[in-house]
Amino acid sequence: MTGMKSGAGSDPFAGAENEESGAANQTDENGHTAASSTSEAVGTTEETNHIDTDTDASQTSDGSFDQGLPYLFARDGVKDERSMIQYFLRETTRHRETKIKAVVEDELETDVYLTDLREAIVQTGMNHPDEVAEQLRECGYRFRG
Amino acid sequence: MLTYTTYSEAGGVGKTTLASNLAHAHAQQGRDVLTIDLDPQHGSLTYLLGVTAPRGDPNADNLVRHLIDRPKGSFSDLIRSTPHGFDHLPSHDMLANLDDLLSQAETMAADLGEAFDPHNRLRDVLQAAGIANHYDTIIVDPPATTGPHLYNAITATRSLVLPIEPTGKGIQSVAGLEDIVTNLASELGFDVGVLAVVPNGIGRTVDQRQYVDQFRELGYEMPVIIRDRSSLFEGCWDKQCTAFEYVDAYRSQKREYELETLEKVQTLGDHIAEVGDQ
């Protein structure tokens, strides 16, 4: 599934071999061919709302295997099985996200779709609810409840 | 490589004015910029930039001849330098019949057993001319209608900058564009990105401000809001120059709010280059 997303489109003048090998280019963040990193979960709004604590907790875990393939390879596009959720992130969080993306890409030694990265960040948080709570305490929730 | 199309469904929201000013801003950043005018109207980017080209002469070589594979000369000879610090590929009257001409060329190519994708022609032509070796920034300005001009622009650039008017119609036009882009992208198998949505001509009324909030909810980057600068932008058309040049040459007394607008265009140019360059 391709569509209109926030950010850059794929590079129209990337090497011809990229064009032809198409879906093999899973690593390009901006997705040649079928992939799209979409506006889903792209919290481009510059609002300074506090973190939403009630974001969909029922997300299926992402290691899910379809026909024996990891999600990254089983899907046709980065939007597959994902629904769009709007995020409101503070500027500083978004800056950090950019940095973290580079760090993760270094670690994996490949480009990572922003959409994949964001879901992984959410999932990682879900695996560590106590740290999430601590983060919320720091941002002021300790004065509540 | 930074490539994008400026597009709005409605005319008169400053699409072309924005294209010229962003081109100038990118040139100021030290980028090698080429603007491409796909709008057959006489009051198009080519006019605004003061570029003269034989637009009415069907025998003169022009972009459309290259798009339909009937060139009369080399592609690079079509490109004009401008006094604004960037180069320009001018419009031609044949663009008004682009749809028919592409269909005919497609039929002929099919008869000859040649590959011809009418929505991918601009990209083919740019690639064949090795344009990426000469420029690092390409801005395409198509007419404010859907059709082969827009499709070719999107296919060749894959990223969009969307000036948008502060009305319900502005919101609707973005929704309509999402449909077009989704269809086009799945037809051709690539991704289309929105580098920025640019609310343009925002006044101080409460209504207009509410629209800005709605634009924010579209989920695209909105790095600047450009206020109503009719006088400045009309001056650009009058003098056939960019806003930077207009303020510099024709405002003996600098107006603070106009300088602010120029700064915003630069901020927008910086943002676009940062997000879109790849």
C-alpha cells in the first residue's frame, strides 16, 4: 500500500537498479516501490500536549510471524496491519527520535523505517511499564494521585 | 537530491509565488536549483521569473516535444539561466494539449513495441539528460488541476509542498490530493512525501486561525504560516522577481513584517532541504 505521507517521498533519481529490484530494497527509510512510511503515528503536529497515557494498549506484538516470515518481510508495505494513530510529541522528543533512529540504524547496520522505529519504541515501552511510570512521574505525575 | 512539486488544487493561493521564492531561498543556501514550469497559462512561473522563451512557436524545441519523444534539440538547450541565482525550464503553449499529445505518443510507441509511460515522461526525460549531475534541487510547478501535468510532476519529484488557503476548501483540497496521490503511487509503485503544508495568506480573523489548527491535524509538517502579503507578492508579479529581490529593490523603507515573511520563506526552505534532501 502506497500513499501520501509526511516527509520525503522516495528518490526519483535513485540508481536504476534500485528501481528494478523494487521490493528488495527493504532498508530504505523512504521506501522504494511498495513501501511507505505513511503519516500513521507520525506525530508531526507541533502541539505541546503531555504524553497520552491511554494510547492503544492492545497493539499486537510485533514479532508476529505471517506465513513463517517476520513482519518486515511478510508485509507488502509498511502500513500493512497498522492503523493510523495520531501522536502529539514535544519538539524535544522528536529531536531525540531523530537521534535514536541513527543510533538504532548503526546498531542494526541498516536503514529503519520511521514507522517501524516508532512502533518498536512504543512496544519497548510496553515491555517496561515501571520505567514508563517513572518517566511520567518525572514529567509531573508524581504530584498527582 | 531534493525534488518536489508545489501544488494546490485551487489557483491563486500563491503556489507559483511560493515556488519562485523557495527556489531563490535554496539558491541562497548554495544549492544548484532548477525550476520546471509545467503550467500552460501565460501567467505562470516562466513569466514571474521574467524568462523569455518562444512559448507560442510549435516548431521551436520545447519540453513537451521531449516529453512525447519528438525533440528538436538537446534537452539542456531548453534550460535558461535567470537573474535570480537559479535555472529555469520554461513553459510552452503545447503544454495545454499535453494530455492528447501524450496519448498519441503512447499509441505510437505501442505500435512500435516501445515502452512509454505517459505519467513517467518527465522523469524519463530528466534522467536521460543526466539532470541529477547538474542540479541538486528540482522544483516543478504544475497547473492547479489534476491531469498529466500533475502526474508527471509527482512522478518526477515524489515529494510535495502544499500551499493551502485558510478555508474549508483548503482542507478539502488536501483530502482530494491524498486520493490522487494514493492512486498514482500504487499505480506506479512509489512513495510520495509531503515535505510541508504551508498555510498562505492567513489573516487575523478567528475563523482563519481555526483553520490553521485544522491544518495541523492533517498530520503533515507545517513549519511556517505565511500571513497575507498580497502587496509584496503582487509586487513580485508586477516586477517579475522574487520577494527577496522585490524587498531589496523596490522597498526604499523596509517593512518589518515583510522582512519577517522573507525569513519565514528561508526557514521553510531550510526545513524542506533538511527533510527532503536524500
